[in-house]
Amino acid sequence: IAWVRNCGPFNTDGRVWVMDVDGSNQHLLTSAPIVSNDPTGNPHEAPEFSPGGNSIVFTSRAATSGVQHVYLSSLDGLSVTALTNSVDDGTQNFNPVFTPDGRVLYASRRAEAPGSEEDDLYRINTDGSGRLRLTDMPGRKFQFSASPSGSRILFANDRLPDEYTDGTELYVANADGTGLI
């Protein structure tokens, strides 16, 4: 089981913890310097297990830049790598989910619209290669997932996120972003 936990008066930002299903073997997963050396605080969010259960993706603000990246961690927390980077992705990367084939879907704020609530969906391999932009449309993407076969994706899109109006629509597309309906 993976979850986010705040641990006391000096650690107010959540960290990812893991434990066995019987509640034993609880331990902090996100203690690697790449995600834990930020004195201003960097909450870790959205942990999710890989399909094989041998790794976890989560988000955190980078200790050096403050950019929210998607990270991949081994179950012991000793190997943590950033899947997103400031050059190829926006400053906010969030809600990573695994596809059945082990790749990762995530949303990324558009770099060309600073301060905007608009983003797009991307897919990336767990080694950081193969980044593919799946959407190119106005709005904020959320509640996205892959079909059990991995051949399709489903997501919600709020076309006017800054206006707080009811503009949310559901979309499906092929796993490569084509065939949008």
C-alpha cells in the first residue's frame, strides 16, 4: 500500500510511505536527496504502483528548481529518478498513472501559458524516453486513465478552467492520442 503522510510538527509536507497489505513493514519511500532536500518544503503527491508492483510514480517539487516533476522510485526508495524535466515539460507535472504496458501518463502545464490552468496529457517510458504529447487542446485535463488493454485513454477536459463554468467534457483517444472523440 502506498500513501501520503505528514509526520509531525517539523515535517508538514506529505511524503510517500509504503507498507505491506497487513500493515507491517511501514517505511518512508521518498527520502532520496533528489526530492527531499528542499528547505522550503516540497509535498510529495499522487503515488501509484506500476502494473508489476515493483516501482511507484509520484510527484514532487524539485529540490533545486521548485518545478513539480514526475518521479519513479524503486520500492525501497534507494533509486529515484525524474521522468520529467524543465526543458521538455512545463513547470507543473502532475497526476501520474501507469498504463497496462508500464508507461506513465501525466498532465503537464503548458510552458507557453505561464500562470494558466491549461495543460496537456503526455505519455513517457519509465526510463524517461519516448515522451509523447497526447493532447493539444485548450483546457485542464484530469481523471485520466488507460483502458485495461492499454489501447485507449479516457480523460476529462475543462475547456474554461479559469472561469469556473461548467465546461467539462469526457474524451477518449487511442493510446497515441489519435482518434480523439
